Amino acid sequence: PLDTPEAEARLTREQRFRRFVTARLSPIVRFQTWQVTRSIRRDVGSFLMERAETVPMEDRMQLERPAINAMMRQDLLASVAQGGGTIAHEMGLMARPWQVDLSQVRAPMQIWHGTHDDVVPLWLAESVASRLPHAETRFLSDLGHLLLLSHMTDIIVQLLESRTEPDLAATTDPDAVATAPD
């Protein structure tokens, strides 16, 4: 969440400006998202090619895969099907305080994040992880936002290996089980 002093201090000048605009100047955000929406609708393929030029090599390789490229085109077109409101809403969610106290989350979490993610900055993932009491982090060097696509097998294996089964012996009274009605 961007509502913490730590997060505010780590924002770049451009990110600080975007946050200001997003949080307070809705018409300007709508104009920015209208421009992105128009660009996607005009030629989603060109939009993706331009995007590919600015991302880490691993992300670029994923965007060049025909199945991934087709999925991304479809997702981008769906995200702007009703205008730029979806993009503006996403920007607003990042700029506003979250309505959840992350320190109260008790479930174990794994956060996988590319160190060169240009969509969700690394420091934001670090900030979220520091507030989750049971978070395990995996920061993958030189990877970007699409690391799930290139490392899906590794992630699934790691999740399965870290899974713990409930200890039924510790939670069940053997006498209660033996005397339970049929």
C-alpha cells in the first residue's frame, strides 16, 4: 500500500506525480487511461510490441510466444472493452489506502516477484511482505512482471513442497473420536 511513510519515501518523482494525479485529479487520470485505451484499441499488436521493447528479456521472450501473445492481446482488449475505467480503477486501488491490516493475516504466504518488474515495483512487494507476518519471499533477479509464465513449474513445485498437512493428532481428542455416536 502506498499510504505508508516508507512507501512515500521510495516513490520516484514520476510515481509521486502519478499517485497525486490518481488520488486527486480523476479527470486527468481518465484522460491518461483514455490515451492508453485508444492505443490498445487502435492496434493491440503494436501496443504489445512497444511494451516488449521496455521489459526484461525474459518477459520479452514470453510476449513473443504465440500463445502468450494471443492471450495478452485478448486480455488487453477485454480490459478496455468498456473504456479506460478499468485501468483508472486499478491505478486508484494502488494509490488509496488498503482496507486491510496485513499484520493480521495469519495464513502463510509466498510472494514471488521479479526484481525488474516495471508494473509493480520491487519496493512495493518488499513493503507488503514486511507487513505479512508469515510471508516467504522469492525475489528473482533480472525478471519482470511475467515471471509466473516463465517460472510456473518452479513456483508450483515450491508451493507444493512448502505445503503442510494439518496435524490431526494434535487437534483431535482420541477419546472423543472413540465415543462419537455412529
